[in-house]
Amino acid sequence: MKKIILSLAMCAISTISFAQKGEFAIEGALEFNTTKNTPEYGSDSKTTSYSVLPGFSYYFENNWAIGANIGFTYNKDASDTKTSLFVFEPFLRYALPLNDKFNYAPEGFIGIGLGSYEANNHSNDITAWEIGIKAVRFEYKIAKKMRLSFSAGTIGYEHRKIENLGKTSSFNIGINIEPTLGFAYVL
């Protein structure tokens, strides 16, 4: 699995390094979610998750972009189960200009994750992969070298395998209640 991640990273970097024109940007997103239930709702529990996903993109001819997000995600649920993943997520994006500052920019991605799953004082390795489209995604140019992105909808399939515990797969489609806000700096 590590060889696959390294190979994908090298392909993305080499594709970007051979491009002759366009816009290179450093981008990323930070997410933090916490939920606390009170006894009136059946349990007194707290769920926390966060992710740090810095990345890069390169816009080339006809508003196409290629790039990758590389980072870390963490989740701790009400039963004190913890999931930590190192994530590599290459993507392909198309920006459809709606005006001179605002783009509709859907993005197709493949995510690969490696990490640990801790439950009941036992730690197991976890591998995960996901393929999908961020169908509701927009970019806004706030300055010549800065962009904000907003994403609220994903269509995708995710597969997780936890060592000695089994596999889970899920398909999701819809508008997320918790949208993601990102930032990009154009070099």
C-alpha cells in the first residue's frame, strides 16, 4: 500500500513539473467537528473529529486542474473508539467560470488512507480508500493570488478494512450538512 501511495504522489508531482503554463497553488482545508449529546437525548456522549489536509494544485489549459491533498484525519466517537488516518487524495478539477471571480469547480478524487483504529484498549491497523466527486464545489477569488473554496456535496464510495475485525463499505450521495471551507494561495 505504501508503494501505491508513493507511486501516485510521484505521478502527480511529475505531471505538475512538466506543465508549461498555468497557475500553481498551495491550498488546503481544516475541519473540526464536535457533538455533545445530553441525557435528555438518550446518552451523555461526545464525538470529536478533525482533519488537516494541506495540498497543491496546478491549473493548466482550459480550466482543468490536477493536484493532491496530503494530511491527517482523526475521529473519536461516543464509545471512545479512535480512528487516525494519514490521507493521500489526488484529484482532477474543472473550473467553470460563472463570472470573473466566481467558479463552479467540481472535483473528482481518489483517497487512500493508512492508520490505526483503537477500541476497547486494542489497536488495529486500518486501510481505507474512497473514490468520489465533490459535485457541489465553488471557488471565489478574493484577491489576485488568493481563493476561497466551498464544498457541500459529495457522491462517493468508501471502503475500510480493519485488521482482524473486518471490512465496511459505504456509498453516499447528497448535500452535506457540514460544508467544508478551503483556502488557496496562488504562487
